[in-house]
Amino acid sequence: MTSKVLALRDQFLSALTQQTGAQARLEPFIRGLSAADFRALPQAHSGSLAPLAAEHLPAMTPALASFGALGNAVSALAPELVWHAILEGADVDEQLQRGLISSQAGAAESIPTRLGIFMLAPGLHYPLHHHAALEIYYVVYGALSIQHGCAGTPFELGAGQFSVTPCYRVHALTTGSAPCLLIYAWTGSISEPGWWWERDTDGGWRRVRWERQPDGRWLQCSSERVTAAVMREAGE
């Protein structure tokens, strides 16, 4: 599977380097992915895929093939990766648990970098959240609406389009009538906890702390009031 992971990395790098006019934003990802040795490769998949992946991956194959070398790299690797629910816990909405799945293709520590594939079910809203890592989403199938900021205007991404979410920037994701498949990469503080924002009873904000598990899942741990300092850090 190592060769397929490296093929995804190389084709993704090629796609990023061709984005004229966006190199300043993409340079941290290009540098991190170029230096990554991906020694901590995931185990190959054995057994049944996560239900969402099993349902949608086969139908995505023709469209991915027409997407070129990057789509073919995704098609070759995706069925072999271990897919899991991103969010788990008794307080997590069941639709979110079923409808947000990811598979980590590799991680490197030399320049802290994480690379993987992310699938969102149709008609799904992933509420406002933030994390310390710098993040890129690159859509290879379907479409996605992204909101940056608590009162930001959502914008659309289709296949071949990307967005960069700054460190600590609060953001939300929404899909339409079709599933969305995207490549994601993190660089920077990839091991810090993530935070999910929700309205407090007085109209302010609270944030729920999520800890990343060794297999890539996130589990809810605690919550706290969003302070003015946190608001500034999140760009609000």
C-alpha cells in the first residue's frame, strides 16, 4: 500500500503546484508533503468498509477516473484504507456519526503533516469547529459549502477546487443532495485537540473539546465558555 499512498501524495502535490496565484497559501502544505516520509503508514484495510464508504465509493469510481491521475490515485487507495467515524460519543448526533468518515493515508513528524481522504454524506451539516492545525480541503467528487467564521458567508467548492482554513479559524461544512469526497491535509500543530462551538444559554458561545485518538477518531472530553481571547484567536 506504500506505493499507493505515495502516488496520492505526489499527485496531490502536482495539483497544488499548478494552482497559479495561490502559492503563498499553499506553500506550507507543499513544503510539508514534499518533506514527509510517511513512515507511520496506516494498516491496510481488512474486512468490511464503513457503511458510508461501502455505499458511495463504487459509484464515485467513474467520476474519479475522469478526474485524471489524482482521481485514479484516490480510487486505488480509498478501498484499502481503514475508514472510521470522525466523531463518536453518546452526545454526538447519530447523523454526524454515520455521515462524517475519514481515512488517514499517512502522517509525518519531520514537518508535522497529515494526509487523508474525507467523505461527507448527502444533506449533512458539520457545525462550527476549529483546530490549531492549518488545513486544506481539496474536493475530488461532489460539492461542499464552507463557512469561515461565526457569521461568515458560506462559499461553494466543486471538484478540483480547494479551500485553506487558517489555524484556529472556526468553520462549518454542509453538503447538498450528493455525497462529497475530498482530500485533506493538516500541517503545523496536528496533535492538539479540536473544539466544536455551540451557542450557550445566554446567547454566547461554548466550545466542546475533542481529543484525537491514535486511529484518527475524535472523542468528546469537556466543554468551556468561549472567552474574548479565544474569540480573537479564532479571528472573530
